[in-house]
Amino acid sequence: MLSEYENPTDALKQGGLVDELQKRLIEKAMSGELDHHLGYNKHEKRRDNSGNSRNGTGKKTVITEHGSIDLSIPRDRKGDFESEILPKRQRRFEGFDEKVIAMYAREMSVRDIQGLLKEIYKVEVSAGLISDVTDAVLEDFKAWQSRPLDEVYAIVYLDALRVNIRQDRRVLKKSVYLALGVDLTGHKQLLGLWIAENEGSKFWLGILTELQNRGLKDILIACVDGLSGFPEGDRSNLSRH
């Protein structure tokens, strides 16, 4: 239900949705670390005779800027794998909310993501490890950004927030636009994130077309809160997109 949030921007700022993205990123990064440690990817055959392999996951709770999140930590059979991004004794994981949002919002190049992963690790790690982790998180980003949607949502909120994003060695303020859906059972779903320099009708039409291509056919109530680029004609036609 939406009762815990006054609007989608608060949901993002207060950590509910940010924590979900952080959890996905950290777990996928650790999966990439384990790939690097073992020397082969999850769905590949073992390339050596070490006898080591994946051995399920363990649980760990870490503290973020907005509370705590429960993580699934990948394990290996020999027990000698240790994550660089989240060492065994580390219980706090803070300071990159805006970076996670930017990664999932279709804005960052592979080079940008590699640079931010180096910053997140806060230790000197090999180029090979960064490459393997980048490949792992890119796979997750693409799957998340293109996942199928429900055909009908009771409510879809279209809103925006301002975040700091690193670009060309500078930190810039940009707008991140989000679509937050409430399905027919009352559950919230973050349908997508997009970054744009300039908002306009073509920009919003592109978002609605993308949602349609992912399976959305109708919105019962669309909440747009007077956003620029949404003239009355576009608002009346939302359900057709």
C-alpha cells in the first residue's frame, strides 16, 4: 500500500525503493566477485581441478543511510571467498544512494559504472575484478530495465527528483524521472527510472511508449502533479499509451 509514503519521491528518498536497488546492486556485485574468485561464471562449467564451486548463500544484515537491509551473501565450498565490497566484519554500507539511482536510470556508460564501482569499493582492486563485477551488474541492470509489466495498474505516479551525478569528472545536478505503479492488489512497483536534461512531451511520450512495449495496456489513475511536458492533451491520452 502507499499509505506509508506521501508521494513517490518520498518513497525513493526514505530508502524503501533505494534500499531495493542497493540490495540488488550489492548482491549482484558479490556474485561477480565470486565469479572472479572461481574463474568462471555461474552457468559455465568449472575450468580447473580446484574442486571449489558455489555453495548457496548466507544471510547478513547491513546498515545503510536509511536503515538496514538483509542481504544474501554468496559462498564457496572451500570457504575462502571473501567479498571486497562487503568484507565479513563490515556492517555499515553508506554513501552512494544517488550513484545507485543513476546506475539503474539508463544514463551511465560502462566506463562510468566502472569508475563508480572503484569508488564504492574504497580499496585498490584489480582491473579484472572490476570488469567481472561490471559485467555482472550490467546484466542485472538490463534485466531490471526491460522486465515485463502488468497489463493494468490502478495508479501510476510520474514524478521527478534531483540528484548529484558524476559526469566527465564533475558532479552535476540532474533530474531523475520515475514511474511508480500500484498494481491491482495494492502493491507498489517501481516501473522505471530515466534521466533527462530537458523535460518535454517527446520525453514523456518515449517513457509511456517504453512502458507499453513492456506490456502495460492501461492505467486507471495517472498522477502527474503538473509536470512540465504533460499538456492536457497528453494527460487525457495516457491510458492509450
